[in-house]
Amino acid sequence: MKTHQLTADHAGERLDAFLARCLPELSRTHLKRLIESGFVTIDGRVPKASEKTQAGLEVTVKVPPPEELSLEPEAIPLTIVYQDGDLIVVDKPAGLTVHPAPGHPSGTLVNALLAACPDLQGISGTLRPGIVHRLDKDTSGLLVVAKNDRAMRSLQSQLTERSVHKTYLALVHGVPKPREGQIEAPIGRSTRNRKKMAVVDNGRESTTRYRVREELPGGLALLEVEPVTGRTHQIRVHLAAIGHPVFGDPLYGRTSELLGRQFLHAWKLAFRMPVGGREVEFESPLPPDLRVVLERLRAG
């Protein structure tokens, strides 16, 4: 329970705005829910979120334990690259879905995180990890996940500001020209296949940077790719749109006998820590299945 004595400096301020300043560890959504549920009182009475504060009154906030979801923790093996009280960086393997969905309530990264993070504080009053960005099921590599509202807000803000830097390694058909460039093309749902995204006139503005890292036998190239924006399937859609689909991609290119998934790996991840603002960068080596493909191609 937390108590705040209102002074003249606070007079006339909306209650929810005042509490958001006093309790930065809680999201506005969480605070609104606490007020509506009667966990916030002013001199013993239950106020509205829009009520204006008055000097001399006492605001009391009771924060109940986070509600548990029906999701079950599962001891799924995870490679944890970094972890503290605010966030966790994991190296997601290919084949692992990030979030539960209808018909797929278990066996996901979220289930694994519930088991791997006993200190999870929850997001907006719900005992769940804060997924701020995702990777496709068959894309491997680095993901950062928030453990509390404070970290969630910081990471979401950095993503909005485009100050989170994600660099992927992608094997593609053909060698892009120029060897280093930027793809700017709007992305939206495909009108021909609702399971696919596509470059469409009324899509959302999308930008991807790329650089050829290595040319390989068979008319292939290994690229470093940085999505400036974060649209669904963005890298796969943009590279296919310029005539260089990702190797092994069954949706936007073609499958390969050498690899059972698309050759796309979230290699580097850089952002600012939610507390203190220190800039950090993490790196994930190519997993064995992708390394084997490169070794076979290099051997001719």
C-alpha cells in the first residue's frame, strides 16, 4: 500500500495523471484499472480517474498481486543471453512460436518465460511477460522481453523512436544491386492470400536497410539486414519484392532440400536499458542448421 499527501503543487491535476507521475513503475492502463476497481482512495472514498486533486487530501493506492492468466509455465529449454529484474534477452530457436494463439495455447516462448522468470512482476496487473517485438516461428535469434510495466514502456518508446537496432543475417537468392541499399515500400495484407503480407499502395510505411556480406556459389548472397520499421514479415516481403527472396522461405520464395526453414536469423540487438539508459548490444551466433548450409555452399 502506498500513500501520497497532496500539496498545493498537485492541486487541479487529474488523479490518473498525478498517480502516473508518482508511480512510474505502473502503466496508465494498470492505474486506471486500479482506480475503477476501488484500489485507489482519496481520504477513504473511491474517486474517478478524472477527478481533480486538492491540496491537503491523502491518496492511498493498494496494488494487489498480479492476476494469473490461464497460461501454464512450461520448462521449455531456453538460451538466456541476459537477465535482470527488468528484462530478459533470449536467443529464440527456430520452430518456437512466440505467443499463444487460438488453437495453440501452449509450447510457446511465453509459456517458457513464465517458467524461466520467477521474478516476473507482470504487465498492467497481469502475470505475463511483456512481448515488445516478435520473431516468426521459423526465424531464430534475439528477442528482448519486459518483466514489468516500467521496462515495457521504455522498450515500446524506444521502438517507436526507432532507437532499438535489430540486425539480421539473411541468405538470399541472387546478389542485390547495389550491394548496399535501402528498401522503402509500404506493407499490408495481401489481397490474394490472407496468410501473406505484400507491398501494397495502401500499406504501412516500411523501410529496410541491407548490405551484402558475402557472395556464395549457386548465385546466393549472405546479407546483413536492418529493419528500420517493424512490420509483419517485413524482411521477407521486402527482399522478395526486389527479386531476392530469403533462401528456404516457403511463403515468399521456395523451399530447399538443404534447409527446413527460411535462412533468417536475428543476429544483433541493441537498445537502452530501462533504468539508467545505458546502451547495450547483444549478439547471437548462427545456429548449427544455418552454419551447415553456409559450409556446404562454400565447399561447392
